[in-house]
Amino acid sequence: MVFKNFRLNIVIRILGILAGLILVAIWITGDHVLRAIYIGLIVIGMVVELFLYIDRLNRNLSNFFSALLHDDFSQHFTQPGKGKSFRLLFRTLNALSEKMSSLSMDKESHGQYLVSLIEQVRVGLLSVDYAGEVFIVNRTFIELLGLFHIETGSNLYDSSPEVMNIINQIRPGEHQLIRWKKGNAEVPYSFQISIFKTEEKEYTLLSVHDIRTELDEKEVEAWHKLIRVLTHEIMNSVTPVVSLSSSLNDLVNGKATEIRDEKLRQRLRDGLKAIQDRSSGLMKFTESYQNLTRLPSPDFQEIRTNDLVRRIEALYTNQFGEQNIQFRIVFEGEPEMFNGDIKLLEQVLINLIKNAQAAVARSTPPVVEMIVSKPEDQQVSIIIRDNGEGIPPDILDKIFIPFYSTKEEGSGIGLSVSRQIIMMHRGTLEVRSEPGAGSEFEILI
């Protein structure tokens, strides 16, 4: 018999137990001892069933809350025949389960959003606890520092003691500019430390920012200011000297000159000619450096990479063939479209290829490669690679400085102009080189 009220079920069972106890008490004193024993066993069974009946609800509640603790929201109470109070209880428990499920889904969605956000930012982020265990690390951090073995859950003391030393030496809220060795180059990065706490732990957040672009822009701006001042002052001083030396030279060579001593006239003529030539050369030299501050703004248009490559190929294939230089063009992937000024980019490639051409003069066999690809998060990558003698480490940091050149007839502005053009395209021009192993310049736009 199923009763529809929990309390009524309890009352019926208690009354049944009391009735059984009364019969046992009556029959145990009479001649019905055997009956009393049977009724006693029945009473014991009723008591056990009463405890099981009550304990069943406790077990259900215990299983329900245990499932919630383990993020299992599949529990659902639908037991009929328990009465109004239990219907209200089960409805509340089911609503609680749905609410917890909704909160868990929101928390999971929010967590995935934060993870996706952390992965997308172009600032390297690493979070560790006091023991050095990595709590968060994003792809940008790994790629910037080249630490591909660091992962969530690893211990930073073991996987990268260098990073742990940086964390220990920087105070919270402080910025430090540190040159990080990446491959064969030292790259300047800005490191910052922050501290945040959860309910259980305290974490250290290390952020890494690539400031090469900002440093390059400030450096170029400083060079422009210096060049404008120097060229202005030099031109103002040299122009009158050129004019005066030209006039005096004409006067000495003229028929109306009062100088009769031919040797003296010849000495004056040679001296004035030398002054005029050197002054004119200095003016041309100064004008060439003014080109650093007179670069035209890029005319951005859609460019097909194979169109740009075809133009370079037409310029150098025959020339390299005559010099027995192997000129290879490699496409890694399909030709892509990107935005840029094809004329300015062509000038950059010409500068880089000319340098590679000079670098392989003593190589056997001489090889120059142009590799075009589409890297992740970039429009295009163009690498000019040679198998020349390479660039010594003490020179590598100076090659983009205006006026600096290792060639006797070099002006020292080719690479500087090239870098400025790439910066105008919001890209980077990077160099990697090892003595005896060649060099490669990579344009990333």
C-alpha cells in the first residue's frame, strides 16, 4: 500500500510497531508464546523497514549534494507518492541543481573567454605561485622568449631558472628593460611584475612586451633630428665656400689676372680646384643623407606576392647568371595578397639582395635565396638568405645605424632606409647571422 504523505507513512509504521509490541506483551504472558515470537520478529522487521525508509531520503540527499560537489548536475528527483511537502522539497532541489548547472556553464564559458583573451593579446603573460608552479602561460610569452618547454603545471625553477631570476629581481609594479638572448641575437624586452591573490593562493604575474618597434621609432626620430640639424649647418657653411672657391678659380684662370708667376698661379689653381671639388663632394654627401628624412609616404595597395617576386626575378636572374650565383626563389604555401607600396618594398629587396650579392663573393658555390611565406598573425614574410661569411657579433647591432658601413665605398644608408620603409608598413626587418654560416634578413609585414 502506497500512502501519499510521508508523515502518514511514518505514523502508520509507528502504530503498526506499537500494535505489535502490545500483542507481544499480551501473548508472552499467556499460552501463545510462539505467536508472541512471530509477532516480535515482525515488529523487528517493521522497525528495520522504518529506519530504511527514513534513511532512503538521507541517502538521496547525500548523493544529490555529493554530485553537486563533483560538478555532476544530472541528479533529478521525480519520485511520486511522497506528498506535498516532498514535492516542494524535490522541486527546490531540482531548481538548485539547474541553478548550479547554469552557474557552472557560465563559469566555464567565462573561463574559456579569459583563456582565449589571454592567448590573443600580443603581450606575453606568465603566472606562477610562490613555489614556482606555472598557473597561466600564453602563446605570446612562449614565442617571444623562445621557451617552448614551459607549460601550465610545470615548475619554473626547473624549466627556466632564468625567468625565475627575472621574477625575483623585479619589484611589483616596476618595469625593467632586459635584453633577452634569443638565438644569436639579444632582443630588448620590457618586463613587469604584478601580484594578485585568490581565496587560497598568491600569484605573481610576469608580463613581457616587445618594445623593439617603439625603440626603433624613437631611434629613427632621433637620427632624423640630428641629420636635419647637421645637414642644415653643413649646407649653410659649405655653400659659400663652393661659390667663393669657384669665383676665385675663375679669377686665377682668367686673362686679367695680375699674378705673373706661373708657378704661383698653378699652386693657387690647384688649391682652389681642390677646395671646390671637396666642397662640392661634401654637398653631395650631405644631400644623400637628406634622403633619410625625405622618404615618401607609402601608397598602400593590394599586392600579390608573386607579382613582387616576378619583378625582383626579372632584375637579377640574368645578372646572377653571369656571375655564377645561384638565385633561388621559394614559395612556402600559395601566393598571398597583402597591403603595401610595391615600389618601396621593391627598393628594400634590392638593397638586401645587393648586400647578399656582395656577401657571397667568396662563397663556393655562391647562393642567394628569397623565401616567401605567410606566417601566422602576419600578412607576409620575405627572407633574403645568403651563404656568405656572415656578420660578426660586434657589428650585428650596428648595421642599421645610419652612415655605418663596412664597405669602402658604402654610404651606410641602405639598411637604415630599408628599415624605415618597413616600419612605415608597420612591420619589422630582422637579421640573423652567424660568422661562417651566412646571414638572413626577414621582412615581416
